[in-house]
Amino acid sequence: MDTTAFSDIVNPASKFIASDALVSCDLGEEAIILNWRTGTYYGLTPVASVIWKFVQQPRTPQQICSLILQEYQVDTSRCEREVATLLNELLAGGLIIVEENEN
């Protein structure tokens, strides 16, 4: 899997996990997240909600894309771009944190 799209946001070997300062729930195919430290609510689309479920455990961008590609018919490069974009947005909102690979 090409990691070009991922290298713009973090080391592609980094693992992402949901922050512990959040409360989230499913709302149909979407998800609602509350950052209780800031009091900010976030709504996630159905696709973003799938990715949100995957970051409940530490995962690399490649692992997330692999899981998505197993479930959905999507072009690999599009998957990488969209996962990278969403991870960047989640990072900016403080919804996920990065566990740097210590290799």
C-alpha cells in the first residue's frame, strides 16, 4: 500500500487511538462525539463513523485502510487520501491522539 497520502500528516507507522476525553454514541449510521474537556460536539458521517470505530484501538493508517478495503469497494488511493484527511481533522479537534512508533 502506498503511504504517500499518509506522510503529509504523520509517520505512516504511527498508531492512532481515540482520546480518553470523549464520549461517543452511534446515531443510526452516524456517530456523535462530545469532547467533555472543551464541551464541543462533533457529528460524523457514516464513512467517518466506520473509521471512528477503527480508532477505538490503536491502529496505523494502513491498518485502517486495509479494514475499509475489506468491507467496501473503494479505490486504494482514494481510501488513503480520505483516511489521511479525516485523521488530520480528528487530530486537530483533539478527538484522537498519536502513539508514535518507537522503532
